[in-house]
Amino acid sequence: MSKYDNTVDNLQQLVEELKNYLKLYKQYTQLQLVEKLTLLLSALITGTIVLVLVLCVLFYMSFTIAYMIAPLVGGLAMAFGIITLVLLLLLLLVFFNKQRLIIRPVTRILANILLSSNEEEDKL
């Protein structure tokens, strides 16, 4: 009878350990998800801030260049027209090269964030 009781106790202990393991694994998965989402959100916020700053610089730089070339091309209207054409050409270049300039780098960054493993995990 004691061998039977011992086996039942061991089985109950094993079930309790399994429940505890599953609970800890769930918490670990949630922490990993929070970490990945935090990295993703911080990359998104950083990218947005950089984009806004680059657009501001481009805006003011285009005005500066237009005013600089106005005496050379015959007036402000012509200078702003030239700047507009240059910006449209840049837009077309980016549009036709969006795979290489935008999609692949963003995919690479997202893959690095979402698929990277921690060094601590590798040690375990």
C-alpha cells in the first residue's frame, strides 16, 4: 500500500510541477511579447520623429535653394518651379525604388526586432 501511495504522491507532485511550469512559461511568453512590442513601438516612434525632422529640413532647404537660384533663373516663380521639379523627380525615384529603399530595410528591421533572441536565452 505504501508503494501505491508513494506513486500517487509522485504523480500529484508531477502534475503540480507541470502546472507551475505552464504558468511560468505563460508569464515568460507574455514578457517576451511586451519586450518585442516595446522595441517595435520605439522604432516606430524614432522613425516618425526622424521623418518629420527630415521633412522640415527638406522644406526649409528647398526654400533656401529657391531664393538662392532666383536671380540666376529669372525670378522666384521659376526658381520654385525648378525646385518642385527636382522634388518630383526625387519622389519618382523613391517610388520606383521603394522595394530597395523602403520595403527591404523595414522588413529587415522588423525581422531583427521580432526574431532576435536574447543572449540570456542562449545561455539557458
